[in-house]
Amino acid sequence: MFFGEAGLIRTIDTIWTRIALGLVIAQICAAVFLDTSTALTWLGDTFPCLLALVVMLSFRSNRRKSSGTVRLFWGLNEAGFGILFLSQAVWFYYDVVLRRSAPNPIAGDGLFLLALVPSLASFTLRPHAEGAAGDLRFRRLDFLLLLFWWVCLYLYFALPWQLVIKSYANYNPVYYVLALSEHCAALVAVGALYRKSKGAWKKFYRQFFFALCVFAAGSLLQNIFIDRGVYYTGSFYDVPWGFSLALLTVAAALGGNLESQTAESELSLRNRGLWSARLAMIGVISLPLFAIATVFDHHTPQPIAVFRLRLIFGAVLFLGTLTFLKLSSMDRELLRLLSLTESSLESLKLVQKQILGSQRMAALGRLASGATHEISNPLTAILGYAELLRDNPALIEEEQQSVKDIQAQVHLAQAAINGMRRFVRVEAEAEAEKTP
């Protein structure tokens, strides 16, 4: 047990986990020992930026060391936490650089909500299983559909309460529910991967799941105390969220040398591609349902209802275009596969003809081999009797000449049989060389 724990410590002891741990300790010290002040606000905005950057760089380090689907998995998570870094940088820019309150709505809210969308897309790849990437160009379109769907959710539910009508009492709860829903979706996805994986991948998914749990709980804690009006930047309420980012660097350390594993059925490989497509189609179909709900919702102010209907109209056009591009790509891929199938059938027919010819030659060779054997024995006997006759002194000269003619003809027949034997042997050796 001791050696196992020592090996685990060596695995997670990387430059990124050390930096993240140092930042979390510094964040705790600032929250405990500093009172509410400008310095605490600056530190409170700096620590999340640095922690998100460290997580992004740890994922980038893994991406550079990996290949195939695993490389794409790390790349998507790197992009997601790059978006998270940008969302925190917006707050840093207003609080530290401009030294003034951020406007509402702020871009950081939308970026924070979209940060986990690339991670959700990476989970659909199921990187622990080998043989994933045959349909990645279709999944890129599915990813765009999912990304835009989450954007539409934020624009539909939350943004109107700040952009159309200033109502923070309505904006904040909706935004919190959207963020929590996204976190729960990520947890469900990682939990499903944990159940279907094994070995080192199982340990990695377990750590990732634990880190996302703390991430979701820390975000919810911040939102609750913001809504109650007791939160301030740099307070102790930021620590759980910062600690969750440090846990993500530990997950990155555990997954640094992971590779895809074999032993997945063809049906599972097909289902893996279907899940991302199904989620994308659910997103497309849900938008008209939102429009119908808006029409029959008489409690929503009319300006917000008009804004939402216009949003749905534009979103349906955009998502319809993406869906059309995906269907066109699938049609081209289907035509290509049909062409390959036709070519394979022609090749198969040619191989069948070659096999039939080989079988006929083999049968002819067996027949010739048997025939030469059956003919050779009587010829040997005839030649033996002819030699006995030749030694008979009672034969006249004419009879002696007839015996010599018999011997000559037998020798010609034997030469023909030997030539047939050589031909059969050469053909058999050629067929053996052709056979893999």
C-alpha cells in the first residue's frame, strides 16, 4: 500500500500541480488574512485567471504528448478551459486594469457558461476506446450545433433580463440554473465514462469526476452568496472553486500517459458516433419548442417575448444551415462508400475467377499426375519385355528391328510423361507461391 501511494504521488507531482497547489494556498491566505480592500479584489481576480491558465496549460502538455482521439480529447478540454480563462480575464480587466465595475450584461457570464461545452464534446469521443476517429468531420459539425445550442439557451433564458429589461432578480436565478444544468450534464457524462472504462482510465475519470463535483459545488456556492449579497471578490467563498481547478491539474497528471484501449465492439463504436449526433439533433428540435412555449407564455413581458421569437428564428436558420451541411457531407460520404463497395465487388469477382482457375489447374494437375503414374507402369513393363526379346537369339533380323522400334517408342512415351511431370510440378510450385 505504501509503495502504491508513493507511485501515485510521483505521478501527480508535476510542475502544474505544484503551481496550482501554491496558488490555492496563496488564495486561502489572502482570504483569511486580508480584509475587504482593493488589494484583495486584485488578488481575488488574479487567482482564478492563473488557476484556469494552469489547467489549460496542463491539458496542452498532455495534448502534445498524445495522438489520435486522445489528442483531440485533450485539445477540446484545453479549449474549454481557455474559454474559462478568458471569462475570468474579463473580470480582471474591469476590476484591475480599468478599476471600475463591469457593465451588465458582461461577456464573462456567457464565456463562463460555454467553458464546459468543449469538455462535453470531448466526453462523447470516449477516448479510452480505440478506433474512434473515422467520423470526426461529422462530429465537428455536431460540436458546432451543441455549442450554438448552449449559446441560444443563454441568449433565450438569461440575457433578455439584462439586455431588454433590467431585472437582475430574474436574470441571476436563470443563469445559476443554466450553469448548474451544464455542470450536471458534464458529471453524468464523466460518470458514464467511469462505468465503462477500466485500469488507468478509470482512475483518471474518477479524479475528473471528483474535480468537476467540486467545480460545480464551488460555482453554486458563489452564486448563492452573490444572490444573498454577502459575496465579495477574494472572499473565502472563492476557495472551493479555485481548489477544484487544482484538482483538475491532478486529473491531467493522472491522464498524461494514457492511450486508447482496444476491445470495443463494432456496435459500441457506432453508438459512440450516434450519441453526439443525437444530442445535436435534440438541440435543433428543441428550439421550435421554445418558440411555441414563448407564444403561449402570457406571463413574460412582450418585449422579451419578441426578442426570444426573433432569436429562435435566427437560430433555426443558422442551425438549419449547419444541419444541411452535415447532411450534404453524409451524402458525399455515402456516395464515396458506394463507389468503394462497387470497386470491392469487382475486385472480389476477379479474385473469384482467379481462384476458380487455380482450382481447375490444381484438378488438372492431380489428373495429369495420376495419368502419368498409371501410364508409366505399363510402359516400364513393355520396355522390360522388349529387352528380354532383344536378347533372344532365335529372333530373325526383322524381328530384332521390330523390338528396337518398340524400345524407341517406349522411350519417346516416357520422355513425354517426364515432361508432363515437370510441368505439373512447376505449376504446383507457382500456385504455392501465389497462395499467402
